[in-house]
Amino acid sequence: VLSATLNFERANAALGRYFSPDIKDEIENSDPAFAGQEPKDMRVAVMFTDLISFTQTSESMDPKEVLRLLSEYQTIMVDCIFKSGGTVDKFIGDAVMANFGTPRSYGNDAQNAFDCAVMMHHRINEWNRERQLSGLDPINHRVGIHYGDCVVGNMGSEQRIEFAVIGDTVNVASRICDACKQNDTDFLISGEIAKLIVNPYPTEIVKNADIRGRTEPIDLIKIYLPTT
């Protein structure tokens, strides 16, 4: 009984790391064999975020302050991702990777990813107002989103298994986030995402943009969100 209880708690904790509470409950109630599922092909929206000028900012900070900053930022990101029906894939330093459409599709995964990025923008503005009252510098981040085919499922060894999303779509989403630097923006989406969403905000198309590590260029769209 103790062994079964410990296994359940481990599985419950692992699910809670990645999935929003409603998705976690659904997996627990309807799919007890989730941990043993084989990877499968899915169409997924993938988002990357990272903090702007984080290296320079952190140089003048105490390590504990850096950890506190990252923790506050990641808490905001995870809350927005979960509220938008997304899945937290991983934290990579000051970057966050999330996907929308796993472990099942909501039918509007591209829109959910886009709306999540907008929610993040508003939440960071609120956070910065609080930081300003405390005499702290504002924090800003970049966002890149792409949509396409991925391999989704539990991957790894018997010692360590992770729910993962891999494929060219993931690589392109990461490069799109990086491309914000060269395109003087903090919010870029691919043309694939743009085809699938309703966007009320001003945009600017970057035609045939070169993506590092990819031979074929793609269209990117700058999104201009309100500054306040």
C-alpha cells in the first residue's frame, strides 16, 4: 500500500509540473496508463519566451535576488500558460518553453498560444508597476510562437522519463523568439500561427525571413501590443 501511495504521489507531482489542474485531473481520471504511452505525432503550437538583457541585469544582482527574479517571472509565465490551456515543457535558464495542444487538442491551440502571450504581456506590465513602487527596474521579455507537426509523448530511460515535444516546429519556435532581436520587436509569430488566429492588434509582416539552422525562409509577423 505504501509503495502504491508513493508511486501515485510521484506521478501526481510530475503531472502537476507540466499540466494545468484541469488537464492533470483529466489524465488521472481517464488515463491511468499515461506514463506508459508511446510518443505520437500531433499538430502543436509551441511558444518560447526569454527575458531581455537578463545577463546584464543579473551581473549586478546578488544570486539570491536573481533566483527570486526568475521565480517571480516563471510563476507569472506558468499561471498564464495554465489559464490558457497550455503545457509547461521546460525552463531553460531565463527562458520558458510551452506548448498548446498536448496532451490533447482544444481545437484552437494556436489561438490559445497567442492569447497566452497577450496575457503574459499584461501581467508583466502589472508586475513592473509593482516593481516600480519598490524602486526596482522594469522587466521585459520576448515571445516567439510557431505551429506545426511534433512528436509528443513520454521520452527517456527507466531512470528518468519526461513528457516532451520535439521536432522542427520546436526549433523554429525557438529561433523565432531569438529573431525578435534582429527585427526590433518583442513579439513575433510565424505565418502558420497568423493563419489560424483572430488578432485585433496592429501587425507588420517580415517576408521571407531567414531562420538560423533552416534552409527555407518563412514569413514572420510582428505583433504590436499596447504599452500600458
